[in-house]
Amino acid sequence: GVSIGGGIGSISDILDASQLIAENRLRRLSPFFIPKILINMASGHVSMKYGFQV
């Protein structure tokens, strides 16, 4: 496995966005929303490049 230090984006942002979408008060998310919550993307790229598995 691969571990690269980082922390998940704001949980409150994720919850707020899900509530707004569920209540049909939000039509689209910011283009920066997904990269902000995908903090494990770096370790995923390293593991795919070098073929690491669990």
C-alpha cells in the first residue's frame, strides 16, 4: 500500500452540498469541489504507477 500524508477536505462542505442537492436548492457544484475532497488521489497515482496492491 501507499500512504502519503494529507487530510480529507471539509466534512461540513460535503454535508452541506449533499443537503442542498437533496433539497433541490443547488444545481451544480464548484469545479474545485471534487479535487478538494479527493485528497487520496496522490497515493492512488503512485500505487497505479508502481503496481502496489493491498
